[in-house]
Amino acid sequence: MLKEIKKIILKTENQNVNALFFIPKEVRSNKCCIFTHGYTSHKGSILTWPQKMMDLNVPTIIFDLPGHFLGSFNECTSFEVFKKETPSLFDHAYRKINELFPESSLPITGGHSLGALLSLIHSSTKTTFNHQICVGLGSLDSDKPHLFQTPFFRETMILRSELVSPELHPDIVIPWIAEMKRTTSVEKKSIHLLAGKDDIVIGGEEGVEKIATHLEKRNSVHRHLPSKLPHHLPENAGIFIKKIVKDIG
């Protein structure tokens, strides 16, 4: 059960972001969770995730990404800084958890869409972070334009581009996301891919299978494919994440 929510700041060398630290009334395991949101979104979009973690008495932090304005006004000085430093926010969050709960030796990281990708990038150079929950992460054919780049979504992306720093414009970020999905090398991790079969943004089951095939060469990959979990409703993933975290370890 929830005891309190601390409002905290996570920092890198050049970036500060707002975060919420969910503290349970008692801790019954060595697990803790750190999650972040998708591109142009905010930490409130995944609020149900830490809420479900309180049912398990697992300390949890959710944080805003730099340069994303819906959750908080944290600027991004450059895309190079974003790429280099943002993954280390998971490290700072874990240190915050360990200050209160030093017994939390099993961190579970993840996120939605871009947040999921960043958790994988972060884990690629870490031996402590061995469990990732990636919601809404899939890979489409590289020779086809991303759904967000089609005329149907043009007006939507004009709006979305105003919700992030100019350095994180869709024309910059979306191609980078596609590249990192193909090239990020992760080894010896337990990766849970959770996406709805109705998630048209990542191509549903086919998109999940493509990235799963890439990752399972060197990792233990678990597929979770409910029939209904659309990309724009990551809060609906909370109940599935609760089961995954309960079974880890």
C-alpha cells in the first residue's frame, strides 16, 4: 500500500527533470521499479504503473524526460546531450531509491515507447540493471515511413512538435529511434515486451516479433500480447506490469 509520494528532482550533468517517488508502507522484497514515458508525453501517462506497484509494496520512481513540456518545463540544450545523458537518469533514480531502501538490490527498469528504448540503451552498459519492461516497443520495416510520418498523422505531429524542445523535433527523433531499435546491443538481460495486438503504431504482434527476434539472440525475451492495449493508452498496461513484476525473481 502507498505511504506517500515524494516529489523529487533527478539530475545529469546538464539536465534536470521532475520525478515522483512512490513509497510503500512496507517493503517485502528486494525489488524496485523505475519507469519513464513515451515521446512527447509525460510521467502522468504511466501513473497506473507505480499505483499497481504499491499493491506489491515495490518502491517505484516515474520521471519526465528532458525537453518534454506536458509533465514539466525541463529544457533540452541539445539532442546530443539528450542522447548521451538521459539514460543515466535511471542511475540517479536508483540511487534515490537506495537512500531509503538499501535492500532494493533488484532494479526493474522500463517505460513506454521511447522510454522503453531508453531503458534498453541504459542497460546495455550496466550489469546491475538486468530486467526491463518495454511497453509499446516494436520495430517496423525500415524501408517504409513510420506511421507518424504519413499524411494522416501530419497535423498530429505538428501539434506534438510543439510539446517538446526544438532539439527534439520529430524529424530528428523519429529516425534516431528507428536506428536505435536496429542497432542497440543488449546482452544477458531479461526483457519483457508488452504491447497490444491492436497497437498500430508499432505494427502490433508483427512489430513486437521483429524486435524480439533481434533481442533474443543474446537475451531472455518474454512476449506479452494482450488483444487490446493501444499505443496511446499506456496507463492500461499497469495491470499487466503488476503481474510481470510479481513474477520476476
